[in-house]
Amino acid sequence: MDEYKCEVLIIGAGPAGLSAGVYCGRSNRDTIILIGKESSALAKTKEIQNWLGKKNISGPDLLKEFIEHAESHESVRLIEGDVISLMVGMGMNIVSTRTANISSDAIIIATGMGERKEIIKNESGLIGYGVSYCALCDGPLYKERQVYLYGDDKEVLEDALSLHQMGCITHVITKVGFEELPEIAKEVKEKGIKIIDKTEIIEAVPDANGIIQKIKCKPVNKELSEDNELSEYDLNCLFILSHIPSNSIFKKAGIELDENRNVKVDENQQTNIKGVFAAGDVTGGLYQVVFAAAEGARAGINACKYLRHLKKD
């Protein structure tokens, strides 16, 4: 695991996160911007006609300009990773990704709308009780035990090989066909790791103690009926590598959400936890680039104010 330390950690590299990064960079604060696997909504926007000074620009081109602006500050670093856990509100904040631990004095959450719903029934309630988003972190706990990985890209296959090396009894479930997987899938299969393709996990079932016991699956693109029974697999851990339900992770860390599962903030973009701020679509409101950038600027300014008081204390 890589270890990083900074004054401000910004989670998310869309308009809000990059705007916050520019303001932190202008204040010469040691800043890390964490780029998640899920692209910013701006990167998927074909055309922008309401960004002041640009009559017409594509979303990807505008995002590129934002990134270049943030990176122009020597104190700002951009690194890749999805958050899998947070420890906040206890002095130094600790954020973990699948490959790194990052400690910071202040945090700005700018993850965008993110995942609003769990993709598997009971997923959120079983985080830490047999549902994990980091095979490398939690894999050693399941040596000689049944583990399943769920995902469709190269990462899930590489993690399957790592878990096999750790001594886990490893299986992969993927929604795509075997022929659609990266070339490394052949190596995974040669190791004796079973790949269950064209299959979707729909439910994780806990035992009487609230620990995952089995998963229920169905073929992809097939509606369930009385004649179409679910496949069930007993297991000790399910590693979900297709997404990170950030809002559930924030809630588990003690960050207050509203009734729509948006992160609640005050007029300074401050959450209920001192030193933790949020900006942009993750807070709800009007989903516009100009509002996200403005909230990011406010969060960056107030995070720097917080640091000035913190260092003085």
C-alpha cells in the first residue's frame, strides 16, 4: 500500500473538485485530488453552451482545461483511486483506496452524483460483514475460504489472481461473456479459478448474525419468473469491483446525508464533521457546471481558512 500525506484531500476530479484544487493551490496548500474510476459527468457531456466566456465547448475539452489549471499549481497532485473507507473527525483524517492510505488535515468531498442505489440487494448493510470493495486489503482474512469477485474489467481478474495467490478459494462473476473479458482471463482460468460469465448478482443474503452467507444470481438480460430460478452460491466474502457506492461509505463514516442521500452542508460547504467539506452534485441542488465550480471554490476557500485556524491552534 502506498502512503500519502497532505493538508487537503479532495475526493473527486470534476468541476467542484478541480475548482477547490485551484483555490487550495493558490493558497499554497499541499493538496491531493483523488480521481475515481467513474468519470465526471462533465466528461460525458457533448456540448456546453452556458460556461461564461465559452460560447460552445465540449464537456471533455472543458474538463481538460480544468485539470490543466489545477495541475499548474506545484502544491497540487492528482492521483487515481476510489475511496473504500474513511476515518474522519478524530484529528488527522485517514482515507483508504484499494492501493493507498491518505492522511489529511481537511477533506473536500466532490464525488458528483455517484451511485445513488446499491446494485445488489442488502449490499450496503453488509459492508464490513462479508461485502468488501478491496480484495488486496481484506483478502488475507479469507485464506482457504470461499470468495467471489464481481466485475467486468481487468482489475477484477488481476485481483482474482492475487486472492488465489493468498490461498483463497476464488471465483469470478461477470456480466459480460468470457470472450469479452481482457486477455488475462485465460490466465485466470488456467489457474483453476472459475469464471461465471453472463451472470448478474441480485442479492446478498446474511445469516442469523448479519454476516454474508450466500448470493443469489440470475442470467443477464433475463426477466425472473416462476420458471426461472435463481442460482445460489455460498461464500464467506463478496468483493464488488464494479463500483464504489460512495454515499453509503460517507454515511458509515458519520457524515450526515439528507433524505435524498445528498451530503448535507452549511453555507460554508461544511458537513456535520469539522474539517470535512463537500461541494457540487454530491450535495444536491442545481446540477450545473457553474454551480459545482462555485461550490468547489467556496469549499476550497473555507478549507484553507480551517487550516489556518488549525495550524494556529
